[in-house]
Amino acid sequence: MVFGVLILAISCQTREQLNTSMVIETKTAVDSVTGLVIDKNFELIRGQCTACHSAKLITQNSASREGWEQMIRWMQRDQGLWDLGANEALILDYLALHYGPKKKGRRTPLTNIDWYYLQE
Ligand code: HEC
């Protein structure tokens, strides 16, 4: 019995270490309530973009800066979204940076490579 508890404690610890290394790898902190990426513009997005709907609409979407601008225009035209003023540029920066077009599964192929023969 005591033995079992001990093993449990050890396995919890390794899991914690794993989680920590995962956070370091992804390098982005995410707000646990909204799911939005936290950076210097996060508060602005939370304030301006979660009043009418869940932030999930944002986190599940991805678009270029132009694409996000079109969505904002559409909400302004049809959904009662207000003029974002000077904040709009910051909001678009944030959206395009964190919710830009889906990244490809692989890195893009290298170009301009100087190939060379391996010497034996
Ligand atoms: C005045 C209310 C309001 C505000 C504020 C608002 N939206 Fe929306 N938004 C809507 C409505 C209404 C919809 C449609 C919801 C639905 O279809 O359920 C919507 C839909 C969306 C969608 C989904 C679009 C699609 O094509 O499916 C995204 C993404 C989105 N909003 C992002 C944002 C962002 C980013 C902001 C901050 C700049 C924002 N919203 C602020 C009203 C608003």
C-alpha cells in the first residue's frame, strides 16, 4: 500500500516535468478562460472581441491579416461591431500573428542549398 502511493507520487512528478517541457517548447502562454494567446495585445482583444461571442470563434479560425480585416468589416456591417479606431491595427497584428493562415505540417523546403560531397 505504502509502496503504491510512492509509485504514484513518482509518476505524478514525471508527468509534471513533461508538462513543463511542453510549455517551454511551444513558447506561447494561453489564457485559461478564453483560450486566447497572451501577449501585449491580449487584453485589448479580450475587451473588444469577446463581448458578443465566445473567443472560440477566434481561436478556431485562421486567416491572413486581410482575411481578419474582412471578418471585422462584415461584423461591422451586419453584426453591430463598433468602429475599432486606432485599436484596429493592433487587433489585426495580434490576429494575423497568432491566428494566421494554418501552418503547413512540414517546414517549407529549403532553397539555395550549396550541396557538397561528404568525404570518406
Ligand atoms: C457587436 C458584437 C460583436 C463583437 C464586439 C465582435 N463580434 Fe465577432 N461576430 C459577431 C457575430 C454576431 C458573429 C456571428 C456569430 C455566429 O455566427 O454565431 C460573429 C462572428 C465572428 C467570427 C466567425 C466568423 C465566421 O466566418 O464564422 C469571428 C472569427 C469573429 N466574430 C471574430 C471577432 C473578432 C476578432 C472581434 C474583435 C475585433 C469580434 N469578433 C467582435 C459579433 C461581434
